[in-house]
Amino acid sequence: MDNVIVVGAGPVGLWLAGELRLAGVPVTVVEREPGRRAFTRALGIHARTVEVLAMRGLAETPLAEGRALPRWHFGMLPAFPDYSGLDTPYPFVLAYPQNALEDLLERRAVALGAIVRRGVAVTTLTQDHAGVRARLADGTELTASWLAGADGAGSVVRKAAGIAFTGTDATLWGYVADVTLSAPPEITGTLSTPDGALVVAPLPGGRFRLAGFDPRDQEPDREMTMERLVASVRRAAGRDLGIVAASWISRFGNATRQAADYRAGRVLLAGDAAHMHMPTGGVGLNIGVQDAMNLGWKLAAVARGAAPESLLDTYHAERAPVGAAMLANTQAQTALVAAFTPEGQALRAHLSALLERHPAVQHDLALGVSGLDVRYPPADPGAHPLTGRRFADPAVFPLLADARPVLVRAPSTPPVETHLPVLEAAPDAAYALIRPDGHVWWATDEPDPRAAAETIARLWG
Ligand SMILES: Cc1cc2nc3c(=O)[nH]c(=O)nc-3n(C[C@H](O)[C@H](O)[C@H](O)COP(=O)(O)OP(=O)(O)OC[C@H]3O[C@@H](n4cnc5c(N)ncnc54)[C@H](O)[C@@H]3O)c2cc1C
């Protein structure tokens, strides 16, 4: 059995480690930081990520402790798209802190047998036909058959593997702060004027997250201070909100880049290591966890010797277009956020009015951000139309808990001899095989159980 090094214990690395362990693949996660961040970056978990969590039996705690928001902003427009009509058991954005999710994922990965080494960075790596050698900051080395870089936007793994990170540099800077306010606004939400854009979102414990853009504070690489935060918030809000204390203040830019390849030989990239963008829209964690969901079962199958290495090439083929679409989505949102000119303000008002009047447009925007509309186009043009689609029936989620495929059969079809879990449902096909990541692998309209059993054996052994 091959082993895997995962670099980075963020949400993506931890998800990947759990997936690999479900298949029994030996995994070591190497994390530079000795502990977890006290603050949270992401707050918004989108519907497909909640479904992904549900598929592995992990959605219960985030659903119980998080807050379901039926609306979520797009480009900080005043009219928020409505998520409540999405075709999912989770038609909302779940406000749940990233650090709590990481904690959950790390406990699970360790319980499944992953080794997590904290407080030591990977400094470089080399690879040959047999494996990968990672050098650590403490002077030691680790070797493995495969290495996955989930080490964030500044990825050392990506650089050492010689993978280009193409795109554009930051031209716009925003700020984020978690604060206590003595004079909070009566209504939380977004506002945008020629003097700045601001989101005020409630946090547990009576605190607030402020995120905004100040057209008069756009010098690159300046550290955000309390003084500058107070000034920018006052300009955008038109009054002092009474910032009493801040537990986290930071700045971010709109640099937008994507890895030219998600794989270089025995090295794979996932999450922010493969794509970076403005955090507007709250999608980075979501798309990263979904990268890891796509990669996990494939890398596990190759590591177990159950699938040819070429299966790994489908990872880039399937996920890079999703990443590119999401980068374009965040760029569109960034243009709206930064529309400080009179023309830009008019465009924002116009679009907001259109959104109010046309729920179908709201639905489309929500669908795009939610991750529910992702379809992986099949390599075979003659494949059944269901192939590559997300299998939407939630009855399949518990059957995917151990990351094995599930056979779905229409009630009228004869049973198939298989060791896989079987769901009797109406999948618009006689039989459908659902991949461990919840997408349709193969489907047929032919109610021929022997042919179906042969196909399953060919795909999964
Ligand atoms: C203000 C803000 C708000 C956001 N809000 C949202 C949101 O609402 N929803 C959403 O989906 N996303 C959001 N995001 C984006 C989200 O936080 C990231 O996309 C997410 O953290 C990516 O996860 P990751 O595991 O790929 O990378 P990271 O979380 O960056 O994890 C990488 C890990 O690798 C470690 N590491 C780095 N280099 C090395 C090395 N050489 N050796 C060992 N370890 C290393 C790091 O210490 C880190 O722990 C937001 C981001 C910001 C800044």
C-alpha cells in the first residue's frame, strides 16, 4: 500500500487526510503552525459542502451549532439572493466558523488513524518515479509515494513542484475585523457609497464581523491598524460604530491566480494552493473541501493499487474548470464591490432592483455559489446524460459514509450481485453507480443486472 504526505492542516488538508484514512491509506499531515488560529477566516459554508459533510456523517454538529442564513450577499449588493429554493436538504448558507470546522475535521482524521505533525514546515521537496521526499524545517526528511499540497495560497509545494500559478496581482485591498461595537447599526447587512463598502455581520457573543473596502485607503502592503480600521468604517458607515476592541484585524487583496496543473507527477494540489481569489462571496473553503472530496477517493484507489494512475489526471480535468469558474465569479463580485464611482453606484442600484424583481436571477446566482450545479463532463461523449452529475437524492448520503460507491437501481429493475451498498430509488436510469464523492460515475437505461455487475467490477473491483 502506498503512503501519502499531506502538507497543511487547514480544512482542505484535514478533509483529504480523513478521506485517505477511510480507505486505509497511511497518511502523515505536516503543519507549520503549532496550534490552530484563535480567529476564524471563513464563516460561510455553502450547500454542497454541507452535503459533502453529510455524506461522511459529519454535518450534525455544524448544523446544530451554526446558523442557517436563507439569504447571502452577492458582490455586497443590497438585495441578497434567496437560497431557500435550492434543491437540497440544506437550502441556505450555514454560518459556522472555519476554526470549529477544522477542529472537527482534525479530530476525525486522527480518530481514523492519520498522523498530524504540528509545528514543523515543509521547506522543499523532490520527486522521482518511485516517490516524493519532503525536507522539513527541523532538518529531517519524510518520504512517501504521493504528496498533496494543501498548504494555502503561498504553497511551498506548488513552487517546489514547479507548477505555475498564473493570474493577476492585487489591485484592490479590503479589510476584515472581528470587533465589539458600542454603537452597532440597527440593521446588519451591506452598504456601499462612494466613500466605501462595508458588511456588518453578527458573530456569537454579541460581537460583529466588519469587512469592507475604502477607496481612500488602497496603498498596497500596508498593515491594517485599529486607527485605520476606525477611520475606514466611519467613512463607509457615515458615523462612528464605536469599535471598542478587535480580536482580529487583517487585510486582503484581489490577487486571482490558479495553478496551471493540479498534478505534477506524484505531487497534487488542492484548495488555496491551487486557486486564490478575493474572499468576497465566501467560497474558498468550500471549493477547497470539494477539491479534496474529488481527489480523496481517487488518490486512495491509486494508493491501494485498485486503480491506474491515470485516474489522478481526471482530478485536474474535473476540478480546474470549477476553480476557473469560481475565480471568474469572485472577480465579477469584486467589480461590484469596488463600484465606487457614480456610474458604479448606479450599476449596483440597477442590478439590485433587477434582483428584487426577478427571483429566477437570484436563484441562478445562489446556485452558482452553492456548488450544487457542478457537473463533471464525461470523457465519453456517448455516456448516459446522468454521468458526472451530482446525485441529488439525500437518501444516498448515509450510504456513502465509508467512501465506497453506491449502486442506485430503479425499483422496477432486477437486483444486481454486488458487495456495494444499494439504494432503491428512481434515478432517471435503470442503474446508476454513484462515486464516493456523490457524483454519478456511470448509468444505464438497460435493466440488465449482469452487464451492470460487470461494469461495477471493472470500475471498482
Ligand atoms: C477574511 C476571509 C474570509 C473568508 N471567508 C470565507 C467564507 O466565508 N467561506 C469560504 O468558503 N471561504 C472563505 N475564506 C477563504 C478560506 O478561509 C480559505 O479558502 C481556506 O482557508 C482554504 O483552506 P486551505 O486548507 O486550502 O488553506 P489554509 O486554510 O490556508 O491552510 C493551509 C495550511 O497549511 C499550512 N502551511 C502553509 N505552508 C506550510 C508549509 N510549508 N509546511 C507545513 N504547513 C504549511 C498553514 O499553516 C495552514 O494551516 C475567507 C478568507 C478570508 C481571508
